Amino acid sequence: MKKTGVMNSNISRVIADMGHMDWLGVGDAGTPVPAETEKIDLSVRPGLPSFIDVLEEVLKELEAIKRTVPNVEIEFIPHSELKKDLKSSKAFIRTGEETPYSNVILESGVVF
């Protein structure tokens, strides 16, 4: 049994399976997820879990490098583009967040 980090087995599996330039989406309860994209639904009730709580835990595992390399590029895209881009994501993690546009697509890098 995993004792630290993301405890959700589906999220851990997706993170472990990510390769260079793969995408992982995290977002609010209302984000439409394309049928071809795996949806990992964590929503319990409105606001639980929050977008930020889930994002922080995913980033601990996926992007611990961000602390070492603080100049990670961030690109803002229109919401309509994000919804289209989710078709190319490994998975989408649905939270209970109800704040509009609380969505992100993370792109993995390499360790070398």
C-alpha cells in the first residue's frame, strides 16, 4: 500500500504512466470531458474536494521539479481550446470545485 503522496490508485497509475509531453487535466465539477478521455471522478459534493487541494497533491508527484526550476512556462488558453485539448489528455481529474474556469492541463517533462 502506498503511504505518501496521491493515494487514489487511478491518479497514481496515470501519473506513473505519463511520458514526455503527455497531458493530464484537473478541473471543476462542470468541465465536459470527452468520451475518449479517461475521467477520474473525485467529486463528493459541491466544493469537495477543491480544485486547489487536488492540484497541489498532483503537482507534488508530477512536478516536484517546479521548485528547482521556477521558470516553468505557463500558457493561458481560452476555455473552448482547453475543452478541445482534453481529447489529447491521458486523463481528466474531476473535482467538486464549483468556481468557473478552475481547470488546468499539465504537461509532463523528462528528468534528464
